[in-house]
Amino acid sequence: MAGTVFASVSMSLDGYVAPGSAGELMGRQWMELQAWVFPTRTFRERLSMGAGGETGQDDDLVRATCERTGANIMGRRMIDAGEAMWPEEPPFRSPVFVLTHREREPWVRAGGTTFHFVTDGIESALDQAREAADDLDVRVSGGAETIQQYLNAGLLDELTVSVSPVIFGAGVRLFDGVDSERVAPEQVHAQTSPRTTHLTYAVSQRE
Amino acid sequence: MAGTVFASVSMSLDGYVAPGSAGELMGRQWMELQAWVFPTRTFRERLSMGAGGETGQDDDLVRATCERTGANIMGRRMIDAGEAMWPEEPPFRSPVFVLTHREREPWVRAGGTTFHFVTDGIESALDQAREAADDLDVRVSGGAETIQQYLNAGLLDELTVSVSPVIFGAGVRLFDGVDSERVAPEQVHAQTSPRTTHLTYAVSQRE
């Protein structure tokens, strides 16, 4: 049986998932957006930040998200931005299928992460990710535009939005370009922690 | 002791609180946005829709919101839209201070609602509402632009956003025009129901 295709992102109260420019990725707003994830034990471990970190419900979510993910899909800009930040051993530890227009050989990194570059579209990337994930789930990691493409194509089954208490005012919106007439989210789970609220939706398409 | 100045609104997953035009106020998206409030016993009772309606946590919130409110503040467009929809006995049952540029005599309606038209700004409206509310709270009822004015002025203490599972794609955004550098929301409460998730923030101003 095929696994679930899901996305899980942190969103500001006003709907943004990233600042307008990569230079702000270490700025105050970004830190507040991600304030629930940075201190968690699993995040620290995955980012090779050493031992320690908090346990609890936020950590449980990060760990469960990691453990269910058998393969990732991401846009080219996300890997461009991430390459500079991810450690020697990238946090994915599973195959990553990168949507791009430029052919490139697979890039094998330490710890189980191999980046595969896919030039023939989102459905092909999903087929390859499903195959690689075996009976685990496929995570559409981002960025926003990539998640929108899968939402509009009816290929995303589940979306978790962690709504964080920060107002961006500008940047990259999660739902810009989503076909509001077709994409029908149904709230299936909500969980609050001191730093954010995790909202999970089953996504279907309206006829 | 002065009461709390608060707002409580339903917001779509992509950040909208109203459709782009008043004609869509009965449309599918609006109905989905408000799907958690329409069936509640308190809402039905306040809108003179007769007996019945659901009890439970959504109703508890609607009732608590009504009971804590000693006075309301709203923008002129909200009363223009509302006049056509509110019953003979408007749902407020307390003084309503309407921000406008045009002088108008107070408009006394059945059931305790009197609309007072305030032409000298948001601080004056708040002073009058506080006075009228006695030791109850003041609700900034809306619309979005009015809530934004109070947020930016540092006059709103608390904001509840009920995030509903619908994507608008267009319309009136809750946080457009909010000063993201100054307005600092702190999550203080979250509660989920089958139809929405209520997120409550204490609002302060960053120096």
C-alpha cells in the first residue's frame, strides 16, 4: 500500500512560511516562526547540533515527521538555500527528489541523504519518491511554490500547518496561487504547544 | 479596573476574514468560514433564529464572548453590511461605537443595542466604549481595517482568531497593514473543535 503524501510547515499568523529574501533567514521573524522546532531534541540531533534539547509534544511531532518520511520532494530554490545551512550530514537521511530544469547527477551525502534531480515534472518526482519510500510516507518538504503545485494537482493527501505567533507582513505566502475553488481542506487534528499550534488537514479536491 | 480590549474573528487558512465583495457574504466560502458559529445555540438565539442549536465548546466560546462584552467598536462598513442582515433586535445587546466621518444621531434598537457614531477617532471611540462597558470588556468587532487600526495603535490587548478549514484565495485579509515590526502576539490559549481551531493571543508592542 502506498504511503501518505504530506507537507508540514511553520506558518506565521498572517500566512507566510518564509521571508522575502534568503538573507533574512536568520532574522528575528524567522527565529520566532521556528521557535518551536529549534530547541527540540530531534531537530538538534538531525542538524548535528550535539546532544541535549527539549523533549515533549513539539519534539514528538518532529520525531514522528522524521520517522514517517521515506522520501522527500523539494523545489530547487529550497536546496539552493539549504546547501549553505545544512551540515555535512543533511537532516533528511532519506532520498530527496529535487524539482529542477537542469540535469544533474545524483548527489550522495553522508547519513543516507541522496539528492536526485528530476527534470520531468512533479508527477514523475512523486512516482520516484513513492518507489523510494517503500511503505513509508512521502514528504513534500517545500518551498511554498512546490507545496502549491502538489495541492493544485490533487496530489497532496495531508497538510500540517504549525501556526506560530509572529506577524511577517511580507515574504512568501503558503497559499498564494492555490486554487481555492478546488482545494478542500478538512481539519483532522489540532494540537497546541506553548510555542505554536499544529493544525493538520486532510486535503481533497472539490469537483 | 478597566476591562480587556479584545477582538474575536473567524479567519480562513490563508488569512482572510471576509470575501472581496458584500455580495459573496452568503457564498460557499463564507459559510465554510463561519460553519462553526452558525449552528451554535447562542448565535441562533442572538440572531433571533428561534430555539435549538448546538451546545458544546463552540457554543461556549460564542456565549462567553457575548457575556464578557460590555460595549462594541466597529467600522462604518461593517454596520453598512450588517444593517441589511441583522434582525430587528441586533445581536449586540450593548452599546456599539461606530467609527465614521459623518455625524449621526444615536440609533436606538430593540434589545439593548444602541449605535453611537464617533467622528473623532479610534481613541475617543475606545474611551467612550470603556466608559459604557463599565467593568466588562470592550470588543473591537471589526472589520479587519478597524482591528488593524487598534492593533497598530497598541490599543488591542487580546486577539482570538478562529482558523477555519477553508481557502479563500481573495478577499479582505486580517493582517494586511499590520505593523509587523511592532505588533507582538503571544499565544496564550488554543482550543480545537471539530469545525475550527480557536487561537488566542495576548498582544503587546515591541519597542
